Amino acid sequence: MELLENTLARKKAKGWTGEFLFGDFSLADAMFAPIAQQIRGWNIKVTNNEVNNYLDSLLNRESIKLYLEEAKQPYKLLEEAKENSPTWIARHYRIWEEIRMIHNCENDVYHILEDDVGLLFFNLAFKGYSKEEIAKTVLNEYDVDEKTILKDIEDFFNKIHPNRVVENSLIDVL
């Protein structure tokens, strides 16, 4: 809060006009938006009128509203999923397609999806497919029996379940 107050005081001392940190909206404001949202979201009491005016201007800017709404999307998707379902498990992760890595930021756990089938399981689950729908899709693409594919699906999602204790480091991948 002190840093924000000092920045706004410096703006005033320099004679910069406008409702944002350096007058016109800038990258500095965009980078501060998540913090501004936290200040408001946590109901932190702000007594400085200039800070309150800045927070209101920033959080009421359309581009910032859209940005913050998009940032909430993964959490909304997770809330929509039935707990412990493949969809719920998959939505704990963000995927880095180029290296087939899924990463759970909350636990700082990653998994490398080493084959096309694992990638398919993950992507279908993330989209909201049930275990049975995933199996049906895979059975249409590969020549395997249903019992085997259902066991493979079960094993895959048990392995990446967010409550499973896994110790690894992103440094190993990067």
C-alpha cells in the first residue's frame, strides 16, 4: 500500500495527469491489476482517497475487467467438475503442449505425458468427458478391448490425481 501511495504521490508531484499510475493507462497498471483485485477482494481497508480512486479506475476499466474474468476461468471450470472425476483431476493442471507437460501450480507438480494416448486422455477429460466417454472415444481410434482401456484410464488419472503426493522439480524439465 505504501508503494502505491508513494507512486501516486510522485505522479502528482511530477504533474502527470490521468487516472492511472503514470497518467495514461500503461503496462504498469495492467501488472498491478491482480493486486488491486486482491485488495478489493480481501476487503482491505484503504483510507487514502487517491489510492481508492486509482483502484476504482483500474478495476472498472473494460480491458482489466475482461483480463480478470479470464484469469478466473480455470477456477470456474474446476468448480463445475465433479470431485475426483477425470475432468476434476485434469482441470487442476495447465498444459504446455509443446513438451507435453501438465503442471499443477498449486502443488508445483508436473507430469510429462509421454504418449498420444495420455495426451488424449488428458485433453478429453479437461473438456469434460467422463471416463466412459473417454473410453468410447479411444476405442473408436485404437484397436484395444474396453476392459483394458478402462483400466488404463483409471491408472492414468490415479497417477495424476492432485491429492497424490509427488515430488519433482520443474528445473528437471526446463
